Amino acid sequence: MARYKHPSRKKRLAKFRKQTRWAPYWTVPKMYGKTRRVHPGRHTKLKRSWRRTKTKA
């Protein structure tokens, strides 16, 4: 990748970065109830790793 990234490409990469983060912790009791303990990464929209899956950015 280039040393200096074009602003539009940077924006796209930032969007991909946001998609791989865990869901917020407060979504767990909202979805499953107060007593259920589930990892917030379980209901993240899109799972992507820089190692496994590449982007088209």
C-alpha cells in the first residue's frame, strides 16, 4: 500500500475498520436479557480479519 493514502481511500478503510469491531456491551442485555452472558463480538454485523479476508479498498 502507498505511503500516503488518498483521503477517499482512507475513508473507505476507516469504514472497514468500524465493521470489524465488537458490538457495544449494552447490546448484550438488550438482545438476550439481563442474565444471559454473551460476548459482544458474537453479534457484530460483519466479521473480517486483516489476515483472512482482504477488502477491495
